[in-house]
Amino acid sequence: MRSTRRNAIKQFAALFGASTLAGRVPAFRAQGASELSIDQYLDDPLFQPASIMDFEPLAKAKLDKLAYDYLVGGSEDEVSLRDNRSGFDRIILRPKALVDVHKIDLSVEVFGQKWEHPIFLCPAGGKNCFHPDGENTVARAAAASKTLQITNGGIQKLLESGKGPVWWQVTTGGDFRTPQTMRAFVKRLEDQGCSAICFTTDIMYVSHRERNIRNKFDRSWGETGVPRDAQGNVPRPKNPELTGIYPSRPAPTPTWETVRELRALTKLPIVLKGILRAEDAKLCLETGVSGIIVSNHGARQLDHVGGTIEALPEVVDAVGGKIPVMIDGGFRRGTDILKALALGAKAVGIARPYLFGLAAFGQAGVERVIHLLRTELALNMGLAGTPNIGSIERSLVRIRS
């Protein structure tokens, strides 16, 4: 079967000698290769996935069941998890005819920096559960792919080596407990060359993630991996995810006043992640926030909030173009990204897709996922009559009633 497939592709390449299929196809590999042969393409497992969705079963086959559930699960009924995907089905593309699309330009400017494409890597905890030294592995892939990474931290040595990615630091507000800790946090990031601070607003409590609760998943395993013995048993968890615990916090949680205090301390862009309503988007403007990420935390926090693509239009309308609005949540296709850009998003974040690539192939898998999304977006833009990001406008989509 493989021989037949190989011969068919070679025959096709012979017919179209000027095409990229004429013996070589682009390669974006961890070892830095720029090209590979058709035979390599056909035989290398990295290049067998036809789309982002094909990486998930490969990741599942390699991961411990508890790690896989930790990766793919949402909160409670997982309604928002499903909505993050189904929301795209209600948005219809309206392609433009007879536009010159012989060159496709994906570049976009965010906070004065030019990105080669409008895709960034969202923060995701527990990467070591999917691959050893996961945060640094993803950072190396981001740097090789010239892709912005929002990091949970832990990539300082890579940054000091000069081989780190363009990066934003994420915080859940724990660094803002006192004026002193906030100042120390800001100074550290400025000294390390961080290009923005991303403040996640939707994780003041940890939701009931029922897959983890049923699995008696220990949160420390997100850093160490699932520790099974020779018989396949896991140890008794010391800090399992629990249900039925009444919520409380030992100290007040951050407020809009916290954002004002942070704004006064730094000139770095401040991005609030987790905004889902117009009223909060307007408060972002009032408090000096530099940008917004429309996000429901990968549907892992409050359930029943709808898909993020559904919340995007009201947030975009509320800020009126004064600050960039970005989005994450359920993006798997170039058409998903194209729809978000048409609805006013400046850039789109992914998490589970690159984690599937990480689990399946390590750094090379992350790079391949980014490359597939980039090329799929470029192809979809060409087919839609939009040769560059600036040509993507609201009229490109309509929403089914």
C-alpha cells in the first residue's frame, strides 16, 4: 500500500515538475532541516497526520490514560468544551472572487512587534505530564517556529542562552499579594526581557474537573508524570483533585484596582486573559490594559459560558479598535482562525493542539502543529480571496441564526 502511494505521488510530481511536490516538500524539523525527499515524507511518522485532529489519537496512544484525561478534559458537564468547537460551525465564510492571491502574507503587528503569523502558544500547566522538560521543549519549538509563547515560567536558562522565544509571562495574580511582591515580579520580567505580562483572570478557584476527580489525579503528577510501578499501579495520591470542598481563599483575590496598580508599575503591555463580556472589556480600557484575550481557559473553569468565538464579537465591539483583542479556545483549523480574524481578533492562541504534538513527537511535533496551522490558514486565505491579514474583514463571514 505504501509503495503504491509513493509511486502515485512520484508520478504526480513528474507531471508537475515546477511544483513543490517535484521531489521535495517543506520540512520544519527540530534538527533544522529545510527540505526532505518524498520518500522521507512518506516514511516519517511526523508527516503522516493530515491535520491537527490527527495528532490527538497519536498523543493518546503514547500517554498514560490519566495524563490523557488531564489533557483533554473540561470542567463539570464539559458543555463549554463542546461549545468551543461547535461555535465555529455557525459561522459561514463568504469568499471574495477574482482577487490576486498569488502571494499570501500572514504577518501581523502586535504591540509594535511583527509576528510572522497570527498564532501564539497559550500557557498550559502540567507539560511534564506529556513530555519530559515540557516547558523548555515547547519554548525551543516556539523559537524555531518564530512563534510567540505565553509561558508559565521555567525557561530562564533557555532565555539566558539567547535561544528562547519571544515570550509573555502569565500570572494568575499570586504575584500581586503585596506591593512588594508585585514590584519584584515586574522587575524580574523586565530584566529578563519579557515583552508583555498576561494576567489570567478566570482562575481564582479551581473548577471541578470530573475526569481528574474520578481518576484521583494528583496535581503533582502534572510536573512529574504519572508514576506507575512495574505492575502498572499508581501510588496513593497525596494531593488529589477533590469534590465537595466549599470554596474559600485565605486572602482577597485581585480586582480592577490590582490592575491599576500593576499598570502604574510598568510600561510593559498588560494583557488580560479570560474576558468574555463587553462590560469587562470596557473596564480594560478604563484601567489601562494593553490587550485582551477572549478565553474560557480551554473550558476548564466555569462551565456553560459558551464558546469563545461566540463571545468575541461583543468584546471587539466594546473596545472599538482601541486595543487588540485576541482569542483562544477550540481552534483546530485554518478556517477557525480565519473566522476569528474576520470577527475582529488580532491573533489566535492554541494549547491542546501543540500539546498533542508535544506528546506524540516532542519538539518536532510542536513545530509541525504550528506549521500545519500556518499553511492551512494561508491556503484558506488564498481560497477566500484574502491575500493578507489586513484584507480580512467582517464581511467575510455571516453567522447562522
